[in-house]
Amino acid sequence: MGDDAAFRAGEAILLIDLRRGKRHLVTLRAGQAFHSDRGFIPHETFIGAPEGVVAVTTRGARYLALRPTLAEYVLEMPRGAQIIYPKDLATIALFADAGPGQTIVEAGIGSGALTLVLLRLVGPTGRVVSYEVREEFARRAQRNIEARLGAGVPLTVRLQDIYQGIEEREVDRVILDLPEPWRMVEPAAQALRAGGLFCAYVPTIPQSQRVHEALAAHPAFALAETFETLLRPWNIAGLSVRPAHRMVAHTGFLTLARRVQPAAGGSPGPAPPDVSPEDVEPATGDPGPEAV
């Protein structure tokens, strides 16, 4: 096994109580120890050990040591602001089509969960610009980012109110975790390149409706859509196969739209009229000659 597989001093590892399932994010430091109500383990037990090792506390509790996935890291890392949950981070990453070499503007940085995902996606040739008005949030997020990705990532943090405008131009994506993203529709239209993508994440449907309608009415945006992502785990243990009693259900709504030429944007037209039950012909079982 190569040296890169061994845990190193200074890196964050995930310790999982094999009896209770409780998880702890621990940064390894020589001379320190991990403490819990189930005893302690010196950090030297893990430094130099291979990933996947099991260590025993002074009270006999067994802990599995792994490098955290990004989803695990964002759930366990220090935070002040509420994070975007991994299910929504994954959805944003795919539907906002974040990728290598892009320039992405985001607001606000919060604890850095979304920023971590975006930085990993854009890679060293891309750039993430994060607007955040709260300096303490920006500092905490930068610590979380550096602990996970190291120093020198392509991140610019602007300690300013994005509602006052976006400085960047010809950016690929504008991704917002803000209370009033509808106020950013016009600034985003000015900042995005043609074909770029606008994405807003909000917790309530009235907020979603307002930003969706603002995008649909703007001549520089098209294809506005709003949806949410639900994640339901399952319990599989012998004959007990059922949905888990708890799930991460509603967390937020995503609204996305594409930056287009003015003649192609705006609302696609009035919604089709409502159809009453009397207007619908009953099914006969015969699909007809035009059915596929």
C-alpha cells in the first residue's frame, strides 16, 4: 500500500462509532486525542495507518476511520449558516451544468458547502467568485474550504452585497442562495454570457414563484423551471425491507433559466386553457390509428 493511502497529520478524517453510527470529523494532530463519552483514542493511532482501519477507545468502543466524502464533509464540517444539503448540492451541480474551466458567480457563501462543490467541478482552470456580506461567514467558509481542498484554490471572495450588482461579465453560471433572488434577475442578465445559466435556491414556494415569474417575464431568459429533490432512504435488514422512518424530505426549491438573446426570452405565451372533465372523451381501450 502506497504512502498516499496512509492518514497524515493535518488531514480531516471521519470517525464512525460502529455501535451507534455516530460520526465525528476529526483533524489529526500529533500529541492530541479524540475524546467521546466512550473513551479516547490518541491521534497517533491513526497517523500513518491505512484508510479503513478500526481503532478501539480506552473504554472498548470501536471506531472506523475513513476519509470523508464531500457529502459527508459538508454535513460534519463547522458551520454557522444552514448548509445546502448534499441531495440539493448534487442536483445543482448537474442541472446547473457546472464544469471544468467555467467562471461561476455565487452568493452567499454561507459555510462553504456549495462553494466546495463548485470549486471541485470548475477545477484549476476555472474560477468561483463568491459574494458574502457577513465577514464571519466568509472566514469560516474559507477555513472549511482550505481544510478540504488546500490553499490556492481559484476562489475570489467579495465582501459586498450582491444586490448592489455583479462586477463580473461573461460568466458561465450565476448560482444564488439568497432570500430575494428575483432582485438579481436583471444583474444576472448583464453578467451572464449568452447560453449561460441562472440558478436560485430558496426554501419556500412563494419565493420560488416570484423568481420564476421574474425570469419568465425577462426578455433575456428562457426555459425557466422550478422543482425540488426528495431523498428517501430504505431500511434493508433481512425480512425488514421498508422505507426508513425518517427522510430528508423538503429542503428547498431550485429555479433555473437560460440566458438567451432578447428576442428568444420572456414568457413563452399564455398557459393553455383549463380542460373540464366533460371535455375529455372516455377511454375506449382502442388507441386509434395515430397512437404510438
